[in-house]
Amino acid sequence: MTAALQIAGVVLAGGLGRRMGGVDKGLRPLRGRPLVSWVLERFRPQVDEMMINANQNIEQYAAFGYPVVSDRIGGFAGPLAGLHAALSATSLPLLATAPCDSPMLPGDLVERLREALIARGADVAVACTPGQSHPVFSLCRRAVLEHLGAFLAGGGRKVDQWYATLKTIEVAFDDQVEAFANINTLDELAHFEA
């Protein structure tokens, strides 16, 4: 990536994996490799700086060679807590997010979100496909950090509720619907294996 882009990326792997039986989703193997490694492989070329948000198995995530940032808010508070941790850890003006359980994310995700964010002067750009928003595939300005901190301090946890308080735009990826498939359960993992 060129330095002019100045975009950090974070893979959100900070959850408890409740629907996966309480295992760390990002470390579950898919075709012989941890799920998070598939995401890193597609996401890393799109950003200038990469990090992983994780709240358990820190050493295993660190072995991928990127800084690991943990939530500053306790209790596995969800993707916004991971976003907050990553925004706090970077000095770059833009931060892209992707979940650890979507191994086929678009190769042009960040570029398309960036173009829309800048063209429309938005705070946050979020990917969407027909009839569905994908709020954890996003690009936001680092300038929203203080606002997010206040939202979390007030007990806010829902991504959509926070986005509603900002200038948030949706960016259509109608041509890549399948790229946003995610793996939440062992059955879905078995489907991807097949």
C-alpha cells in the first residue's frame, strides 16, 4: 500500500464464540489453517498497518506477526469495544475493520469504503449487500474515538445504535454478496470445509 492511504486495519477476534460452543472462533481451523489467517491474508494487502483485536489466547494471535490489542472495556463488550481499542492504538487517520470469521472478504473492500467515505464526507462507511448491512466491515475516521468512548462509557454496545449518531453511509457490494459469508457455528464451519 502507498503511505498516502494511511489506513490501519483491525481483525476483530475479541468475542467469546458463544455460537461456536465457546471456542475462540478465529483460531478454529479451516482447511488446515486458523480462520483468522484466511482473513489476514485477504485484508493485510489493503491497509498500511494491521492489528488484531483479541481478549484471549493473546500469544497465539501474536504469532501471526501483528500487534494484538485487547479491549479497554471489560466483559467482552462486543465489536465496538474492539474498534475502540484499535482506534486507541493507531495514529493513522482511518481504521478499517473486518471480523475474524469471514474468510472470503472482498479484495477491494477498503478501497471502495475509502472512496465513498471521502467522496461523501462521512464519519463511517459500512459495507452492505441487497437487504443486509454488514456493520463490522467498516471504515471509520480516527476522529470518532472520543465520541465512541463516551458512547461505551454510557453503556452503549450496539454497533447500529452508535452508527446512527454519526454520519454513516452504506457502500453497496451487490457484486460480491458471497464475500461476506461468515462462520458462526460448527455446522457453518463444516459447510466451508466441504
